[in-house]
Amino acid sequence: MLLKRFFLLLIIVLPELNFAQQESYYSLYLYNMNVINPAYAGADAANMLSFTSRSQWASVQDAPNTLAFAFSSARENNVGLGISLVSDKVFIEQQTFAYIDFSYKLQTSGESALFLGLKGGGNFYSADPISLVTSNQLSDPTKIILSKFNPNIGAGAYFKAPNYWVSFSIPRLFNVKRNSDLLAITAKDKVHTYLGGGVDLSVSNGIYIKPSLMIRKVKGLPTTADITGMVSWQNQFDIGLSIRTNSSMALMSLVSLGKFDVGYAYETPIDNGLSQLNIRTHELVFRINLGESMPSEEEDPETDLEE
């Protein structure tokens, strides 16, 4: 209740301080990568579908809740296509990001490849401040329902080698104001930049160590980094720890069952003061490898001969 009252005070009494809205964090970002990097579309499998559910500060009413869906497919001529949808709800705000992802594969030496990607779409934003209770008995002209669509584009690059990867992306290239009609509403979606990488190290028969790093930069805010270490057994069962600088730590696990992957992360704040408030975050990811694409007629010459 104390944390909720603090949020209410911040929103009602100090609206002029709400300048920037950050995108959602993901502890299990490795398993829904094309949400933040369009170049990942078609890079990991011929057809891949992923679903992520993140409940932040689960014990707090109206706390942030995120649902993310991504689908990617490797097509002919080194092209990858995909879609990424993110629904993000925080208190009275609701955002839905809807984008189409495009990637192009540049084959390099050996089994390595560089993928370049573009993302196009926009953000459906809405807010309903009418339910907010204030001490002022007079009607507040700023308490109106807001609804707006903000188009945007993004870009990224992804380099994949047999035992390591590097990612760079800017999912949304332009700053977008939430509402230009009301002077009291000054929040905007700011540009986020992501830079990450990871390696797979074989230490014994069937045992791998998978360290990774993801750095996120938003103008006007401190740079954050997710430092992750996973231990894998035959790439079927992974367990590890992730630390987000000046923020939180997470225990993570992933189980691979053939074409199905199920992952879970339990996140808790590092700060002792926040940890006493019992604000925990749960994140669940589910992936399906849908297998190879259906062969085209050009790839089946026997059919033409029979005809």
C-alpha cells in the first residue's frame, strides 16, 4: 500500500516530472529477441513463435504488466520476416506496440552470418485519468481520456557465429510525444539503444556455460546492463543468474522439450529498502519451433517431370 500511495502521489501531485516512458525490461530477452531487434527475424529458426508474460511488482495493484508475442520466419533469397506485438499496461496507461520485422542475411566466412533488419509499425497509446481521485473538488480539464497512434520505425544488426553472437538495435528511431494538445501531458517515448552479446563455452561432455550481456541506453537516464550467466546441460536444461545494474537480480531457468522451450525468471530488487516491500517480478516465456518451411515448386523438380 505504501508503494501504491507513492505512485499515486507522483502521478497526481507531480505530473510535470513525468517526461519519459521506458520500454519494458525482459530478463529472458534471449528468447524473444526480435521484439527489440528486427534483424533477429529468421536468424534462429526457419519458423519460430514466442510468447512472453511479465508481471512486474506482482504484489502491487495496477503494477506494470507486459505481454509480448513474436513470430519470425526464414524465407527465400536470404530474407527473414516477422511480426512483434507488445501489450504494456501500467496503472492508467495502456500501450500496444505492433510492428512488422524484415531482415536480410549476409553470409560471411564459415558458418557465421550477419543479419540486417528494419522494423515498421507504431504504438497505440491510451490513458484514462478520470478514475484518479484528487483533493480538488473542481473539475480538472486535464482529466480526459487520451488515445493516439504514433507511427515509428526501427533498425538493427545481428551477427551470429557457431559459439557467439552480437546484437545492436534501436527498435524505435524517433522520439514521440504522447499528446500535444495538453500542456500538462509532457511524457514521450524516447529512443532506446540496445547493445549485447554472448558466448557458448563447452566445459565438458554436454555441459556449457553461456555468459551474455545486454546494455540499454535511454537519453536522460542512467545506462543499465543485464549481466547473465547460464549453465546448460546438453542444451536441454539451462539455469542461471542475471543481475541488472543498480536495479535487480533474477534467477532463471529454461527447459527444452523437442520443439518446445519453456522458461521462467524470478526477479527481486537489489536495494534493501525495496526488497522489504515484497515487490517481486515473474516472467514466463514459451517458444515453439514450427520447423522448416514448406518446399517451393522450384525445389521439387520431380513433380514437374511427373506432370
